[in-house]
Amino acid sequence: MWHRWKNDPEPDDIHYYYAKENLDSNDTEVKKPNRLYPEFKEDEQFRRLISYNTTAVHIPTDIYEGCEYTHTRIVQYL
């Protein structure tokens, strides 16, 4: 997937992996089109599920999910 810069992206244009989503969910459940669903495999060295094909950057969900609320709190302190 190639990145093309957009000045005003729509929420559905942003593709991301949501770590709090249930990884064991049934395949018949409706999957959101803007979510990434990496294939995880058990790794003996790390002793956990990892993806060999993707990388990630952690964004705390209290910042991402509560963007407007967090923004309001930050502005109050300025």
C-alpha cells in the first residue's frame, strides 16, 4: 500500500490496526474497511503473537479515541 498525502482525509481513509479489537473474533463478523487485520503467529523467541509482515506505532487510545476531549483539556492548560 503506497501512501498518498491528503490535506483533509476522511476518517475512512485512514487505515490502522486497533489493538483492543478481539483477535479471536469470528470471521463472519463484519470487519471495518479502514482497519488492518494482520496475521499473527506465535514466535518462540518472543513467546507471544507477532506479525512478520507489519510494523506499528503505539498511539495511546485516550488520546486517539478522546481527541476532542483531550484537545479541550490541553488547551485549558495553555
